[in-house]
Amino acid sequence: VLEVRKQLEDKYGIQTMRAGGWTIKTTLDLRAQKIAEDAAAVGMGYSHRNRSDNVALVSVDVETSQIVAMVGSANFYDSSYGELNVTTDALIEPGSSIKPILDYTPLFVQREGVNYGPGSVLRDENINKLYCAGYSGGCSLTNATNTFYGDVTIRFSLGHSLNIAAVKALYINGIDNSLEIAHALGDTSYCEGREGYGLSIAIGSGCGVKMVEHANAYASLARGGSYKDLAYVLEVKNSSGETIESWEDKEATSVVDEQVAYMISNILSDGKARFNIYAPGGSQSFGYVVPGVWTATKTGTTTTANSAVTKDSLIESYSTAVSTFVWNGNHDGAGLSSNANDVVRNTVGTYMERVHKEVYEPDGRWHSGDQPVKPAGIQTLTINGKTDIWPSWFNSSKNSGVAKEKLVFNRYNHLLASSCTPEDYKIEVEVTKTTDPMTGNDVYSVPEPYNRETSDPCDYTPPQVALSTSGNNIIATVKRGTYGIAGYTLYVNGVEQSGISLGADGVIGGYTLKGTETSVKFTVSDEAGYVATGEMTLTPSKTPTTDDKSSSTTP
């Protein structure tokens, strides 16, 4: 209400608006507003986890861009900061929540030359030489885990909120082009002047967003890449009952192709894309996942001047119906005690679950199972050894920047072969190679389970097996190697035998020598796929003895 009054006073003048008699109908939905206030209270119940004192939430209807709920601060009646509307009055560094809007949406747009999709590889590596170029102070760029992950896909990088690929994406796009698209989607306040900003804005540093604009930018993605102006007011009547203004739903302005928006939403809704580093909490925690509601989610954090101290905790969650952005921190900007995001997760999770089931579903504006419809043109391809979705304009032979090459690996531990790798362990694997657009270095993508990042230390030991007999029993002496035993098979006179077992004493159960055998072969495979073979030659009609010759061979 205060925000609406401020806007109308700016538009019609303070004296006019305070003369009285005005009837103003806002876009706020009282049901959604009550749910938002309840959700904020639920979230603040976790404030002891990071010693915060404030939370704010804004929720935008996807179809109309009407603001349906707004909580400007945790406690309106707090005399020190209660009337501060964080959602509209403050510029907040968005942290990693800017990455989908500023970095990856522009990257996925159709372009001359190399085109990109969720399966494209941008190498996660040290790029300080380029990132810090021209900066004389302390400067470095790492991931939150202080680890680099090598040749990983954009799906992996965005899902795990890695910083390197985001910076590379901004570099490829160009800062001006990225800002133009981010502003067109709705984040008009982010780096508004467009001058003097560097690559750090890729990770939400150095510029601020207005929460309400940020939620609307994500609403643009939710409606397929098309922008609508935010709406606060449905109708204004003066003291005479005349309608001075009324809201009209105008046609959305297309900013990016719907395939681009779909690819971003597909990544942000993919719990598996967060699974490798942050499993299991990162992929399944409440807030990231909303029971019964398809959502796409992106978190963010910022730090104080001390990069080890978290300042803001942020989360964006959107569905096909509503886009909601939540901030948590201290009203005076003081650092938090940890980077725990329990407050924002539980706030947004509570709100998104209830607003869909208690408001949008009863109104017929949302149904369980609703999720973005795959646009015509989206294709599923295996590129860079990874299967993923790609836009219609991606052509693996023309605009992928991908070349084929063969590398040699140890077939058993799947590491890159080195000079000490035995020849019979080697396997040649076709891989794809691209050139990193920022560093100019070669980037390799290999099919699973092979690992190009680590060379074979040649410490792999295969299993061994030897055969002998004792009475009518076949004895297999098995020595495991580096990996455990995965399975075994018995062949008698060239015929595979079923129902066999291997006892702790080495006796092969399920088969008894009959005196008609001429050859026995027993294979043992380890968990790496190595198969060791023990073979034994017998003389028919001869009673087997422990003196029968046995041998052990390898593939």
C-alpha cells in the first residue's frame, strides 16, 4: 500500500492524492498477501541459523506481471526499520541469482559462429589472468567450493552455480549486449549506467537489483522470454467516482526466443544438475523443491568487504503461474554468521506451495503438473559425449565449434593413459574438442566414465584366477586386485554353466566333474570390467586329481 501511495503521489502530486476521496484498487491478492506474511514468519523461525533479523518477499503473477504479494520487511512495526520496503527501495547485489538473466540467457541466443546450449562445455579453470587484468589490488576468482571442475557442461555449471563459466558467458556475450537483454527482461536497475563495469557483474558483484524488477525478469523467462511492465494498480477513481486510470493487459514484448527461456528453465528445475556437488541437500531440500509444484530455482549470496563473511541470502523460485524472489539479511547490512539459506528456502517453499494450492489452483489459473511446454524446435542431441537439449538453430556439424579427436585411456580405471600404462590396458576413445572462447585453450569432452583430467598412475592391479581339482570338485583360487570381484562364469567343454557359486574355500558349487570333461574355463571380472581367465585341460574318463595342470591367463 505504501509503495502504491508513493507511486501515485509521484504521478499526480502529493497535495492531490492527500486531498482525500480517492478509491484505489491494487493488484495485491489478499489471500496471497496473507500467505506471504505467514511464509516470512516461517522463514524467520530459522534466523538463528545465520543470525539475521530481516526478510523480504515479492511475488509477481507470470501471466500479467501484477504484483500479488509483497513483504517489505519482517516486521512493519519495528521502529528502526519496519517501514523500509526492501523489495522496492533498496538496490541489492543479486549474487549468483543474476547468472541466468545476465549470463546464460544472452549466451543461448542464436548468433553467428558458435552457438550454445545446456550441453555446451565451458571449462571450469583458473582464469585470474584474464579476469583480473588491469586490476592492481588483490583479485582472484574461484568457486564457492574453492575447487575447479574441468571440462563441465553449462548445465553442470549453472546447476551448481559455478563462477567461471558465468564469467566466460558474459565475456562471450559482451557486457553491453548482456546488460541490454537483462534490462529488456526486466532487471532495468542492474548496472543501469552501463559504464565502467567489469566481468565481476557476471556473478552479481558491483551492481544492485530491485527485488521487484528481479522477480519480474524471471517472470519474463517463465512466460517464454517475453516482458510485461510491472503492475501495482488495477484502478484509480477520484472523489467524484471518475475512473482516472485502469490497468489493461498489454501484449508482451518478446525479448528472446522461447527456446532460450525453456533451456534456462529446464536447467533451473533440474535437481540432478545440483546433485554432484551439493547432494543430497542441494537437490532435494525444501525450497529448491516445492511439493506438488513444478518450480525453477536459483539461489544467490553476497559478502561483506570481507569475502569470507556472507551479507545477503537470496532465492528466486518461479513456476508457470508466479515468480517469487526472497531476500534475507540484517537491516543494517551487518554480516551473517553463516551462509546457511534456511530462511529464504523455507520462506519461498512455504509461500510457493500454499499460493499455488490455496490461490491459483482454486481460481483455475494453475493445475498440478503444470510446467513449461517444450517449444517446437528443441532437440535432444548427444554432443561433447553428453546428451542434452539444444535449440533448433544448433547444428553439430556447422555451428557447434566441435571437432573430433581420439585419446587413449586405461580401459579399467578410465584415466588418461600415461607412458607406464600397459599396452593391453589401453583403449582408444573418440572425444570432442572445442576451443575455449576466453582463454583460447583446447577443451575436451569425453564420454563417461572416462576422465581426461587425471593421468593413469599405473597403480591398477587386475584380479588373478587359477584352477585345480580336488576329487570331483573344481577349485578356483581367486586373488582380487584393485577393485572388488563383480562376477564369474564357468565354461565346461566350451559350454557356459548356469547356477554356479563360488565358496569361501574356492570350491565351485553347482557343478561336479563327471570324467567327460576335456576343458574347463573360469572367468572372473572386477568392478572395473577387467576379466581374468583361468583354464584347465583334463583327460576324459580320468579320475580328477589335485595334480591336474592349471593355468591363468588374461584377455
